[in-house]
Amino acid sequence: MQITLKIKGKDKTFITDFISARMVRRTIEVSKGINFNDMAPEELDQMVGFIVELFSHQFTIDDVYDGLPSKELIPTMMNCINEVVGEMGEATAGDEKNE
């Protein structure tokens, strides 16, 4: 998973290739009940903090707010959630038994 932020006028790409089980729990925790179309500022801060945590604090909350284009904020948050949940889904896909 990757994110590109503009920092000091230059695009910088950050990559995370390890998603811990704790981040699956955290993803469920932060995404539960959030309406992306009607988000309070505190919920937005929580989601941006989640992104920072997901990428192991390679950048700050301010880096996200200042370096991510506004039109990419919500899609980036949704993509991060979907990436974590998607990996969990892939891991359990083989568990279903054909009857």
C-alpha cells in the first residue's frame, strides 16, 4: 500500500508492506459508524491519524492535511480501509467449505 504526499514542494511516496493484526482491529474500530459524507472534524482527525498509524508514523497528521490534495482525502481513507479489510478477506477466502 502506498500514499504520495507533497512535502516541502516535492512529491514523496510512502509505502507500507506489512499490516499487523492490530491494524485490522484498529481499522474496524475507526471505520465503524463513520459516514464519509457527513464527518465531524474530530472523526476526520481520527481517520487521518489512522492513516499515519497504518504507515508506521513515516509522516505526520499535518503532512497528510497539507500534502494530500483535497479531492484525494476521502478516497485515500476509503482505500486504506479497503486494503486492510481486503487483505483480511483474502486470508479467510480459503476457509469456506464447498457443500
